[in-house]
Amino acid sequence: MASTFTTNKHIEKPASGDYTNAWATPVNADWDATDTSFGGHANISVTGVGAGTYALTLPQYQPPIIQFSGVLTANLVYAVPAGVGGLWSVANSTTGAFTLTFAVTGGNTFLLPQAQRTFIGCDGTSVFGAQTILTAFSQLSGQVSNAQVPQSAVNQWALGIPITMPQVSGTLPVSQLPAAAYRGTLGSGNVFVQSGGAPSGGANGDIFLIY
């Protein structure tokens, strides 16, 4: 009888009567596959790869850590086989003004931002971000523009201390700012938009935290 293999990590399941007096062969291979599935990593270079969708091979998707590197010269999609599920930490360390996308064959896609590592899950039919992080406003630093914070979430104030948030993109919804953060009373820890430049030297459009 012939061996079969597990769906997600391709671990061999010997059939009854197989490998007589030779079970070291599949057992050792299975332990290696298990070890790779828990702690292995795959490095994939995109340099010189033409535009298109490419199927990830077993040595590329079996490890939980995948790193893409090299120079993008076209938009690329890398897909795990249909039916394969798992969790991966995927780093897009590429350069070049093109997109790199993770996908599952026959399913949807997930864009990988450059210079970032993304935690991705797949249930065999669709891929998705596997982690949602809600960061407290008090923990952020960097710069954000007026357009990224709705006016309904902030008040105008004449004094303030500029803070910057380069790692923040998109609009901060009102629900992410607690009421105590924008009460409108000096000394209450308010968040304000200061237009026309700040007394402390910040540029137009900075966000200011009032203590």
C-alpha cells in the first residue's frame, strides 16, 4: 500500500504494512517536517522575476517564517496551494516600486507592505491578516496630518506640545480616542489640531497633546 500525506504540512502517513523493518525512514522525515513547520524559514528572492502569479513550493510554504527579498521589477503574487491552511510571519524586504501579494490558489489575495512583516493566516480557501492590534493613543509617536484625524475627534487650542506618528496611516476614528483625551480643558490631556503653526515650533497640520 502507498503512503498518504497530511494536507497542510505534507507529513507522511505510512500505510499498514509499509516500511517493514525500515520505519526510521518515514519517522525521521516526519520529524524533520514537523521541526521545519514549527521553526523553519524560507528566503525567496524576487530579483529578475517577471510579472505574474507563482505557486509556492512545499519548501517555501512549509516553514512558518517567509522572507521576500530582492528588487521588484513587476507586480508579483505568490500563492499557497488550494486547501492548504496555516499561519505565516511574512516579511516584505523587497525594494522597487511594485507590489508583492500573498494569496491562496483559487481564493483571495493579501497585499504585503514593503519594509514590514505581516502575520497571515489561511483556511485553505482565503488568506487574511491573522492579528489585529489596537494601540493606545498615548503609546504612539511620529507625525500625522490633519487629514488623518477627523475634526470631530479633536478641538482647537492655542497651546500644545507637538507629537509625531510616522507609523500611523489612515484615519483615526473617534472611537480610538477616549473622551478624556479630547475634553477641551487645558490640563486634561487633550488632543488638538493646531493650524497655522504651533507656538512650540511645530508645522501646520501637527497634532498637539495638551497636558
